[in-house]
Amino acid sequence: MGEPQLQNLHLTRVGAVATLTLDRPRALNALDAATLRELARAIRELRRDGGVRALVVTGAGDKAFSAGADIAAMAAMSAADGHAYSRLGHEVLARLEALALPWRSAAGSSWPSPAT
């Protein structure tokens, strides 16, 4: 399976381990809308790949893993665009979290719930 063509992140696989690298070091790997959409594409690829058993998420550069939301991009958004951007971020990160669930179940591990 070929790797998706992405501008702001890189997805590589070595054996059963996939590595997802956020690659916007000048912006401290902040998550703008384009990067979030690419992240969604990468997550879809990983869900389809039954051979991946572990995912490492990292950031390029030496200053930050990720600054989180791209505040500079948000400052230029209208209220409606900001709302859509916020929803996109929540949806993509929820998909990333859900990606771990089959691996947790398959490994038989018991992770504590957020309430504990």
C-alpha cells in the first residue's frame, strides 16, 4: 500500500510500526486546517492497514512536538470558519484516539478510563 501524498506530515511504516511526523517546524507543528485534513487522511490509511500494530506520533524540528491549534490561522477566520475549524480538530483527534481502541483490545491491556 503506497503512502498518501501529504504536505504537512509524513507517514512511514517499518514492519508493524507506523510513525506519523507533524512537519511544520517553523509553525511549531501547529495544527491548521490543512494539517488536520492530512491527519484525517493518514488515520484513514492506518485504519485500513491491518498490519500496523503501533503508532508513534512525533513532530519535526527541535522546539516543539506541536503547539496545538494554529492561533495565527484562527485569528484570520470568521466566527463561522473558526467554529468549523474547531469541529474539524475535535473530530480528527477523536478519530486518532479511536484508532488506539482496537489495539488496546487486541493486546488485552486495560488502560484506565479518564475518570480514574
